[in-house]
Amino acid sequence: MARLVNLNIDQGSTFSTKLLAYETNPYSLDNGQVTENTDFLPIDLGTISGYVESISITSGGNGYTSIPSVTITNGGGSAATAGVEISGGSVTKIYIVNKGDGYTSNPSVTISAPTSGSTATATSRIQKEAGINGALINLVGATVRGQLRYSPSSSSAVTITVSANTTTSEVTLSLTSTQTANLKPGRYVYDVEATLADTTVKRLFEGEIRVNAEVTKI
């Protein structure tokens, strides 16, 4: 069964995220006989990485007259991004744009300072990715591909660039800024499939993609 992963993309921006390919059940039932599947690799649940699940404001600061930038660093991972909203000179809302992946500890969140006033602060929390059984899908010798469409029945599709790390079973999904600029704001559907070394076709991920409108155009 495919992992359900919903994504956010900013129109006109380069998009890239890493996801971990794992199964939730390493066993199959065939004519009443339980057998262990062979396309799984055991992993150590204590060292598995994850993504940024939430960011909380610890202080809204004051003196902001324009939207500050948000930088997410450390934690062992990459690609997580976030944005904020301000009201009355303070940061009142922070939201995740890209959850990133590969984080082994909660990363640091830095909100840029106002021209005059106090700087807002925030903290993050990660969700480690692992199946109940801790089993990764073996992608050695696999061919991985992905597409997004306005709906499953749409005749036109956008090809997602997909690459797989066969050592860690991490799968990277990417779209160029040109590709995202050509997407109309709204909700799309996508999935990523792999043809494994034994020619079995397995759906790794599926879900919705939300494209956020580009406001500033150069």
C-alpha cells in the first residue's frame, strides 16, 4: 500500500523534497499461509530520520512592517521551509511550506529581525518516518517515476523528476521553476511508482499537491 503524502509547492519556485520508501506490513497472506516478503530491509527505528511536522511561535516579537524570512537549519536534514504572517507589527502565524526530510532532531527556526523592535522566535518538532514494522522497500535495481495531474483522469500530466538512493531507500522528488510556473494555483494529485528488480510494479507514494500562487513576479 502506498504512503499517503500531501505536498505544498510554490508557483514559480524550484521544488525538491525527500521521502522515505517503506512498507507498513512485511508479510503477505497467500491461501492462508503467511509468508515474509523479500523486498524489505530491516532498519533501526532509533536512527530513522523524519520531517518537520510542526512549528510553534514562542514569541511574536514586535516592530515588523513587512513579512520576515524564515530559515530552518540543523537537525541533520534539509529542504524544510516555512512562511509567516504578521499583524499589528508581530508575527501571528507560522506555516510550513515544505516539510523537508532527513531530520534526526528538531531543527532550529530563525525568523529575521525587524528594522526596529524585538525579533520573533519559534521552535519546531519533527515526525520520524518509519513503518510499524520498520521495513524499507529495497530499491536496488528499481526504476522510479512520478507524475502529477489535475485529476486522475486528466489527459495531460507533468513529469516529476524522481531519483532513488538505493542505500537509504530515500526518494527525491523535484520540479523545476519553469514547471511550477506553468502550474495554475490549486490542488493536483500525484503518485510515484517503482518497477522493482523483479519487475514488480509498486506504488511508493500518492496524495495531493497544493500549488500556491506566485504574487511577486520578476
